[in-house]
Amino acid sequence: MRSKLVLRPDRSRVRASIGPTAENKSVRNGPATIVDQLRSLELQEPGAAAAAVYDQPIALRLLYEDPASGEEHYLVRYPAGVRGRVHRHTAAHTIVVLEGRLDANGQVIGPGAYAHFPAGEPMQHQATAQGPCLFVLLFHGPFDVEVLGEQSGGC
């Protein structure tokens, strides 16, 4: 059994025993997964398939995985200036930018922006040179990737 961070009505926090998402400083209430303080989560290096898309290391953290559909949600940080190769996924995915600037298919977007990439379509997303970018990435099915080209200035 793991512990979770619980926010009490008086706004104080305590640790309590829960299931699989405690390391995310999350609260699990029935079917909901709630993650508090995304910016404070420790991120790890991705697997080889995801790492092959970029010209320098990125960092990520699995937030949620649906065993039935394969849907996966991640917190991702790109370092400043990371360049991505043109690639595609068999599942659609969505990005919500939290911090920094993201070049999404040649259009630069910032905090609060939303980008949706249809399944099977060529895409490219990367950080700008001005600083790192933190975002939530929602895969609407299992993760896979096919690299289609080299790094460039945009799709």
C-alpha cells in the first residue's frame, strides 16, 4: 500500500494510504485521478522510441494509463531549443501547454494553449530556443511512434 497527499477542508495536507498514484502527489477518489502541483513532480527520461524523436533528452512522467483503452497521459518537459523529428502516432493526441513556448507544426503557442493532433498525421512539436516548455500530453490510445524525417524548423 502506498500513501497519498490528502487536502483537508482546513487546507492542511496529510498522507494517507492509497493505490497506484501516490508517487504523483495525487488524490484518488473513486474513478477520478487528481494530481496536485504538476510542476513539482519528478520527471524521468523516456523510453528509446520516444527519445528517438528528439535531438536532446526530454523528461516525462506518466500521470494516468487506462488498461482497457491504452490511453496514456503524461507530464512532459522539453529543454530550451530541443528539436523534434517529423513523426506520427496511430493514436490521436492532445497537448495543453502549462509553461514556456511550444512550436506545434510551425505555430508557436504558449501557456494555456491547446493543440490536437489527429491519429496517423505527420506532426512535429518542439520547444523554442527561448526556454523550456512544460505541457500535459494526452494520448487517446496506446503510445507508439514512427519517425518520418529529420529535425527542421517546422512541419
